[in-house]
Amino acid sequence: MILSSTERKGDARERLLARLLDAFDEAPPAPEVSLREIAARTETSHALLRYHFGSLPGVLAAMLKAQRARDNAALFEAAQQGTFDDLVVAIWRTYTRPEQLSRIRSFFHVVGLAAYRPEDFREFIDSLDDLTRMLASLAEREGRDAREALTVATVTVAAIRGLLLQEVLTPAVHSEDAVTLILRMSQGRSGPRTHPGT
């Protein structure tokens, strides 16, 4: 089978992305790092990085999207046997591990850039609803109608991201109680507050 130039370009981009992920693991390059430095670390050329990703923010967006897709696959697997609440706690625990801090910072950096130039980050923006869809599916499974399930999931994901931003900006503030409150509000519960997982 003969591949089109678009398919070959896609394959080359995926191979380059895999090299980036291997080289940087859980800590994407910082915004002040140059494409030349990234190219040296991945043993490629900065021209190739620019061709496939456009810029450093393009590299970051592609890496974050791929890392989140991998995380979501594991979360989705867990969600098959769990509840809405279980998935919310799993999402929170996944993204508040200390080794995730660099990724969370990169995420908000790219989100900030995307807010000004959404046309440059369309693929990244389109991927942001993945957790919402997963949570909405669980909410429906637990008896909510489709519209309410989507609303609850959307607000829950927005709250989680807001709390993650708080973790980045003011790490001394502990958000576990706030996560518990999200769970109580999403289920319409008003009982005494307890920590997730207890």
C-alpha cells in the first residue's frame, strides 16, 4: 500500500511526538526552553519540530494532549467498574500527584495561550471535553437524564480545573475538602463533610 504525503507526515509527526514524550516523560519542557534545546534533547532538528508543531506552544499542546489521552484511557478503564464519585476522586488523585505539577503548569500555560489564539490550538481545545464526556456517561448510568448529566459533568470538570489552578498558584491551600464538596453538590447531598476515599 502506498501512503499519501499527508499520511506519511502524520506518521512522522506521531514518531516525533513519541520521542518527545520519551525524552520528557511527565515533565513537559518549560515555556522558556527553546526549540533548539528540545531538539537537542530529543536528538532531532528544531526545523523538524517547527514543521510538525509550529512552535514551542504547539509542542506543549501536542504533548499534553497525548499525555491526557493516556491518562484518560486508564481512568476510563477504572470508570467501567466505578461510580461518578469514584471517577472524580480518581481524576483528582491522578492530577495532584507531585510529579504532575510541571504538567499542570504547562496545561494552564497552553490554555492561556489558547484563550487568545484558539485557531492555533483547535486540536488541543477539542480534546478538553474528554473527561466531561466520561463523567456525563457515568452520571447517565446512575440515573440522570442526558442534559442534566452533561451539566453536572461540565460543572464538575470546571471545578476540578479551578482547584488545580489553585494548587499551582497557592499550594499551601488544601483542596481535599473542596473536592468533597463538589461530590456532595453533584449528588445533591447535604450530609456531613468527609474526605474522598474515607
